[in-house]
Amino acid sequence: MDNLEITVLYDNCPYKKGLKLAWGFSCLVKGLEKTILFDVGGDGKIILENMRSLGINPKDIDVVVLSHDHWDHTGGLNSFLTANSGVAVYMLESFSNEVKSVVKLAGADLIETKHPVKICEHAYLTGEIRSIVNEQSLCVMTPGGQVLIAGCAHPDITLIARFATNQFQKEFLLAMGGFHLKKSSDIEIKSVISELKGMDLKYVSPCHCTGELATTLFGEAFGDKYIESGAGRVINITDLI
């Protein structure tokens, strides 16, 4: 884990010039036993173009994780599997047969999840956290604490964080991804920030569906521990430890 990096490949929030933007989310985790693609965005052409722009070969990816069954997180799946079908694809049991069939037809390995599961050394899935939209998140264990990656955090980012803390018994280094606060009020967002700070969360890097107000408030609350995100952002986790 000497060079653990997370790269945002697909997002509606800008960061690096020259990349395509669209509503949705995807990021790549490199430096573990397996290279993990977390979500695939909503448009396969865009995610593959962004990979090329960032010098990422789809065939170097070992695992695909889908957080929840919404098009902006699964829409790029068919295109990605056309580029690399030699992967294991983790998705919740509750996903639609339509999404599952994309994996089966491509000849990739479909792994349906419901409970917490180990993907490889240091990388785990929370399993299904139920809400109006069922969702799972990726947790990467580092010497400095766990890194929590959320697709949209439909069940509530604080609930997901509490679940991950209880499940894996490790403090937080970083929470990143979509926090689903775009329609939340100032008071609601500050309550979420307060609760996450109460869990001794060290760094935060929200994007996608977090919303402009929430990202601004997170930035004010976390100061130099706030990591601006968006398409093309590379976070070197080793630098945070």
C-alpha cells in the first residue's frame, strides 16, 4: 500500500481540464491487491474517453463495484465490459435483472452481495444498506484509518459511516463520493457535518450529488482537510496518512 491512489473518472463536477463531464460518478482505486472500478457513470463513451485521457487501460482493472441500481452509476457498464469482460462485477442482489444480464452476456463474473464482503486484502463492501434506494459502499483499510467511498449515499452518509465504523471497527481517514445533499437545507447539512466530525473523520472529498451549498459548507468546516473533487481528481491516500 505504498502508492494507494483514488482517481475520479466520471463526475458532473469539474476538476481537471480536458475531461468530459456528465451527471454520475465513477472512481478507480489503484495500489491494492486488485484494481477496483467503483461505479461506471451513466455513459460508457464518456467513461472510456476519460480513461484514455488519464492514461488508464480498462484491461488493467480487476473488479467492478456497483453501488446502487441507478443509471448514472450503472449506465457505462456495457461499454466498459466490451473493453474488458475479464472482471468480477459486484452488485447487490436487489439489482434489476436487466443490469445483471449485461454482466452475464458479457461473460464477466457476477457476484451478488447482500452482506459485508471482502473483495481483496484491505478492501471491503458494506453490503446492502436499505433505504428508499438500497446501496452499498466501498471501504478501504489503511494504516491511517478507513477510506469510505459512497456512490450517492441515498441511505444517508452518516448512517453509512456509522455502519462502516461498527462493521469494520476502524476510524475514518477519508469519506468521499456522492453525499446526496443537493436538496438539503443549511441546517440539515451542518447536522451531517457535525455528526461526521464527531466520528473523528479526518478528510472529506464530496462530489456528484452533494450539491454546491453542501460542498461549500464542508469546505468551511474541514478547512485544509477538505479535498476538492471532480472528474480527473487524483487523491494519493499515502500522502494523507
